[in-house]
Amino acid sequence: MPTRQRAHFINSLSGFKSANLIGTQDVNGQTNLAIFSSVVHLGASPALVGFIMRPDNNDRHTLDNISMSKQYTINQVSADFYEKAHQTSARYPREKSEFDEVGLSTFHLDSINAPFVKESRLKYAVTLKEILPIPLNNTLFVIGEITDIICDQEVIKDDGYIDIESLQTVSVSGLDSYHTSQRLSRLSYAKPNTIPHDLNHKLK
């Protein structure tokens, strides 16, 4: 296949992926914002997340900032600003902040040297723990520990479940298709010789 067609085709195979904006800042206070669809949960205790950094093109502002500052933020994208989030994938020069270029706002906590996206309704700060090279395709797996979480309190249920659908969180398929979700059900913990039951009543 032609390169671009192959990229669309292979990227579509994995189905729906999360849409997150990763916010960073360099030592001079220059902010950077980039959309990623590869953020994955790695564990709850400690609270670890990872994401894939694509092969080095000598212009990876996000990775450079994380490597220097050891902190970054992950901000879920919702339906009311997904177009602005998508635009952060454009190749802006290092001295330009994607926040300014696409029209999103910064939000800071005193203890975190990386910017949050003010418009995001679920966001968290992450401290770098490890960067693992993947020699097969020259990518990097960046692992961090969640230290601070900012979320609308009313969407956090008694059992700890976060109702991200009510936040209008979007997902990505392929490289450029954005979607909102429609819940089918929450199901009870699976055990042998039992039939899972519907937990949707707990969302009310």
C-alpha cells in the first residue's frame, strides 16, 4: 500500500483508542501540548500509566520536556474541544506553544511544573519513572506515576468508577476519526459458574 494508506489501515485495526493531550514545559517555561492516542493503564497501586512515543525525528518536544522536567500532565479530550485537540498534532516550531496556537488555556498547580488543559474535565499530573526503548520500530514506551488528579466530583461513583461518558470524553479510531460513546452496560465482577449482572443502577 502507499505509505499514507497503509498508516490509516493499520491504525484502524486496534479499534477505539483514548484521546489525551499531554502537556509539558521546558526549563525556560515554554509550554507544549500534543495529542496522543496511546495512553494505557499499567497498574493501580502504584498508579502507573504509559504511552508510546514515535520514532525520533530530532524534533520531539514532548519527550525532550519530559526528559528534562520529569513531569507532565495527561488531559482527557471531550467533545467540546476535540477539533482544537486534533490541531495540536500539527508540527509547530519549538518556540510556539500549541496552547496559544489552537486556542486552549493553561492551568497550573504550584507543585507541578507542567501545564494542565483548563478545558479538560479529567486531568492528572504524572511523574516520569522510566523510558523503555522498543528496538523493533525505534519507538519509546514512556512510563509515569500519577500524583495528582483533577476531576468533576459528581462523576466519581461510590465504588471509584469514573463515568467518563458523562464528561463527553471522546475516543479516536484510525488517525483522525473522533467518537463519543454510548454505554451498553456495566457488568459485575466475572467469576466462574456465575452470570454477570447489570451494574447500571449504580450510575444513578
